[in-house]
Amino acid sequence: MSSFVTEILANSGKLEKEDLSTKIGKLSQRVDEIKDEVCEMINKKYEEFLPTLNTAEELVVQVHGLTEEIDLLKSRVETEVQRDVRTAITEFSELKRQLERNTILLRVLKQLQVFDSGVEKFQNAFQAKDYVEAAWHIEKAEKSLKVLRSRQDFEPKILKSLHTELVVQKQNIIYHLGQEWEKLVIWKLSGQKETANLDVETVLKTELHLCTAVPKGEETGSLIASVLEAFTILGQLNTRLRFFSHLLLKYILKPLILYPVLHLNIMEDQETQTSVLQFEKILSSQEHPSPPEVYIKVMTVLEHLHKHLFDVPFSDSEVEDIKPKVALTEALGDMIWEELSDCIIRDCLVYSIPTNSNQLEKYEVVIKATEDFEKALKNIHFLKNDATALLKYARNVNTHFASKKCQDVVVAARNLMTSEMHNTVKITPESKITLPKMSTPSSGDKLKAAKVAQIQCAETGSLENEKQVSQYTFSMPACRISETVQKLMELAYQTLSEATSSNTQCAVQLFYTTRNIFHLFYDVVPTYHKENLQKLPQLTAIHHNNCMYIAHHLLTLGHQFRYKLPPPLCDGAATFVDLVQSFRRLGTECFLAQMRTQKAELLERLSSVKNFSNLDEEDNYMVANKAVRQVIHHLKRLGKVWQDVLPVTIYCKAMGTLLNTTIMEIANRVTALEDISTEDGDRIYSLCKIMVEEGPQIFTPLAEENKNKTYQQEVPLYVPKWMKFKELMIVLQASLQEIVDRWADGKGPLATEFSSTEIKSLIRALFQNTERRAAALNRIK
């Protein structure tokens, strides 16, 4: 064993010269031999019980020696192996880097080869006018260039040269494809500047020429297919289609929708092998074309384009990730359908909505035509969705009918409200609004009406009286109202009548539109006619009557239609009673404002007279006389303005109030005088006499003069201070004794109109301070 170790150690530092595995093998063989010897010794010791102590001790020594040799060898081996492993790793890494660099270089060379091959094949295909093949190869070259650009360590100058070459070649094919496209699709437009909507004469100059010629030896439509597919591969199709769709919408489709006089004419020119799409003008009395006509015209254009332009087969591409699968008609539809459908709705369908409920059933023709139109569009792949906004709009005709009806009603109502008010019609108790014919009530409505009638009969049966009220008791008194207001009420009745024959949603909408008419009147009329209502008394009276006329009808308007309307309107919601008070207040406040204006004018005329004093002077008397006569003239003129306009009772109350204001102003000024001479008293009396004699003549409520005498004789009923004024005249001409007699200890007619203080003040002003005056004053208590 020592010779073996000595042999190994002898070659220290020279392990690299021998085979390491050979030495390890020898060492392993020696270990196995020692192991066999140990086993044999143990067997003899424990099984054969042989005296082998010396042998065992020798083996132990050998084992220890061998262990030391193994440890030493292990240490030497680890040192040598680790050194060799590091060297090997370094060499391997270097080789790996060289391999990777060679691989990358090989790939770059391959991409350069692909680029060069692609450009070369592109040029060959392009010269042969094989545009699809050329487009494929230029796209492959572009893809190769992208890979080369991803290598940061690649030569920048080479990349720039390759990029320039690629751009030049690609723009070259795009330009030539554009040239081919312009030969296939030729637009002839008028030279006018672009506007929002073209007029008919401009549209008539528009033509679209489509080349249908087929090159010899090629399939039908191969040139168009080649150009369009090449555009698709190069990513230029959307740009071309977008521009084409803009012209198509502006110069062909929209004019067909807008103008019913335009007729589409398609001609096939066999000589030039082109298809020409142009317009011609026809006679038409329609303001807006009907939807079925529009659908036919639009469908004719799209089918023609689908046949000659967009329905072309694409060849199978060898590179799937380069050529996307595109349906050309579908792409066109995505671009223009939204705007096209909006135009059809806005300029065609809107005007086809029925104006009354009787025409709703006929509208099914339009709905069916719309469904067929969309179905035809799907057949040519122009549409993808099942239900578009166009079809939804047509099917939702009930809502649109109600909206359009309500809009028309509100517009008509507002036009009436902003019209002149002075054109009037006479309203009498016999006047009635002719109710439109309403649909026959259903059995349920009849049952409701019968029950109500029975309840009413049961309630009134026990309250019957031999004396019946007049049929005119609750009628509108005779007066004049604006023609526009009468038409407004007729419009309200017609709208409610329309609601009775409509479905629930429409009926509710029409009912609340009717309410909105009156809300609109309440807000618009006082504002729109504000200046005239302030300045013109006649218009104020007419406006007052208008408001009262509307309020009068609002009392029963809802009840007349209640049982004809669907729920919840028939359950009590159909009422206008809540608006009655607002309209009465509107008319009253406006009229009272005019009354205050007239009162102010009357008092202003009397203000020129300075307390009716010093009337013995001629100038003062002339001024007072003029003021009184101006007041009378003003009242007479106002009476003529309101004559036959206001109801008789309102007329008499209004004129009586103004006359009462005048005479009270005169009476108060006279009673305030501290000294009234005999001549002053006579002249004041003459002025009062003018008022008493001519005052009743202002009461002329009716146009027939002979019928006004009754109202002129009833002046005290309308002028509360009329009798006081007449008593003042008596006092001005009476003696002290006559005044005391008319006072009659506070029980006479004078005491009824004047207070004791006022009479004493008049006595002191009229009579000198004597014992008789003192005695008279003592009797006035």
C-alpha cells in the first residue's frame, strides 16, 4: 500500500500528465480489496472466533494509512479539478459568444437576403402590373427592415439606405394604384364651392363613372380586385374608401333623400365599357319624398356599387398576417351608415309621421319598407346589426306621433298667443264650441257613465224644486274675446279629442300637452303683449275677457273628456280645475292695473284745479270748468272703448268706480275749503251740475243706444258716492234752515251721506259767523 501512495506522491504537481480516471480507478480497486479483508477479519472474529488480534491491528493501521492517503488525494484532486473547470468554463463561454454572434450575423444576413429578394420580386411584379404580388413583397421587405432595425448594433448607414429604398418603392406603388383607381372610379362634379346642402341644379351636374372593362385573358373584375386588394395589403384602403364615401354621401345619397324631384339614371356605355350613374329631374308635387321611394333610390345606388366595385374576389394570400380579410361593402357601411341613417330619419322619416291617429294604421307600410330595406342591406353585407336606429325609429311611431303632435300643438298655440289680440268675436250665453266627434266609448266606459248618471239622479231626485234655474245661469256673459283665444280653446278640445282615440302613452302625452298650452298662455301672453296691455285699455279689457273665457271652459273641460280617456286619466287625473283660479287672477290683476292707470289720469286732470277756491276769478273758473269737462270726455271715450267689449256688469262696475273716484275727489276738495263765497258756491255748483248731468251718459255698455237708458238710470247702483255728491250740491244752494231740516237730527238724507264734522265744516265755509249759524251748528250733532 505504501508503494502505491509513494507512487502517487512521487508525481506531485504532475497529475495533469496522467489520466485522472485511471488513478481514481486504481484507488477504488484498492479500497475494495481492503474492504474484503476487513469483512473476512470480522467474519473470522465473530463467527469462527479465531485468534486474529495481530491481523486486526495490522488492518487498522492499514485503514488509517489509506484514509490519510485518500484525504490527501481528495484535496489534491479538488485543487486540480477546480482549476481545470474554471479554465474550461472560460473557454466554453468564449465559444458560446462566438456561436451567438455567428448566429445573429447569419440571421441579419438572412433578413438582408429577404429584403433584397422582396424588393427585387416587387420590382418584377410591379413591372408586370401584378399589384397584389408586388404589395405582398414590399410588405415582406418592410417586415424584414423592422427586424433589422431591432438590432441596435447594425450599421445605421445601411439601415438608412434600405429605409429610403423601401419608402421610394412603396410610395411608387401607392401612386400607381391611385392612378389606376382614378381610372376605374371617375367623379364629375360641379365647380361650385362646397356647401352644407347642394341645390338641385348643382346635383344634376354630378356623375359617377365606373370602369367595367376586363383585361384580355383575365377574370371579370380582376383589375378592380387587384387594386383594392393591394390597397388593403398596403393599409391604404380605409383612406381611399373614406374619401369615396364622403363624395358618395354628399353628392349622391343625401340629394336623393332631400329632393323628391331627383331621379336616378344608370347607363351602361358598351363602347367605353363604363357604367355611368347620373341624375335627371322629374315633376313632383311632394315637399319631402316618401320613405319607400328613398329606400328604393338608396338601394339602387348601393347595389350598383356592390356589383361593379366592391363585390370582387380576393386571391388567397400566402402570408395570412399581411392580408386581413376585409368585406369592402361592410367597410363602406361602417363608414357611412350612421350618417346616412340620421339623414333618412331627419329629412324623410320625420315628415312621414302621421298627423292624426287615424293614419297610424297606414304607417305599417313604412315600417315594412324599412324592414325590407335593412334586410337588403344585410344581403350585400352593408349592415351587420339586426336592429338599427332607423328601424327602431320607424317602429316607435306611436311615440314619435305623440311627440310630433304635441310639438305641432304647442307651436300652433304659441303662434296664436303671439298674434294680434284686437281681432275679436262676440261671445253670448248661447255660444258653444263645436266638440269634435269622439270615438264610441267602450263597455267599461259606458258602465262608468251609467253609474255616475244613476248617482246623480239619486242625489238630485230628493232636491228637485218646482222652480228651475235658467239654462244661462252658468253661461259666459256676453262679451268680446280675441279670435285667437277662441281658436286656442278649439285647439285644446281637438287635442283632447285626439287623445281619446289614442293609446295610453299617447293619450297621456296629449293630455299634458293641453295643460301645457294653458301654462304657456299664462307665461307668454302677459309678457309678449305687456306694452300694449299697459297702454291700450281696450286690449286690457279683451285680455280680461280672454282669461275669464278660458277659466270658464277649464271648469268643465276635464269632465267632458274624463270617461273617454284611458287610465289613470279617467280615474280623476284628467282635470283643469286647478288652473281656473290662476287665470281669473291673471285677468283681474291686469284689468285692475289698467283701472289704476285710468284713475291716475283722471286725478291728474283734476290736479290743475287748486282746491276749487277763488272760482270768482274768471281764469280760475275756466281752468276748473276745463278740467271737469276733460274728465267727462275721458270717461266717455273710455266708455266707448269698452263698449260691447266688457260684460255689462263688469263695464258698469268699472265705469262706476272711475266716476266715483272723480266725484269723491271733487267732494273732498270742496269740503276741505274753509271759506266759500256765494259766487264761489254758485260756480262750484255749476261744475257739480255738469258732473251730475253728463256723468250718467258715460254708461253705454251696449252698442244699441236705446238699451243703455236703463243703466244710465241706475247710476247710484254703480257709483257708491253718487247720492253724497248730489247732497253736496243741495248744501251749496241751501239755506241754513234747509240744511238743518235735511239733517233732521241725524236721521235725514244729509246725515246718511255726511258726518256731522263735514256738515259743520261746510256751514262754516258757506255762512258768516252769526247767531243763526251758531244755532244751526248746535243742532248738527
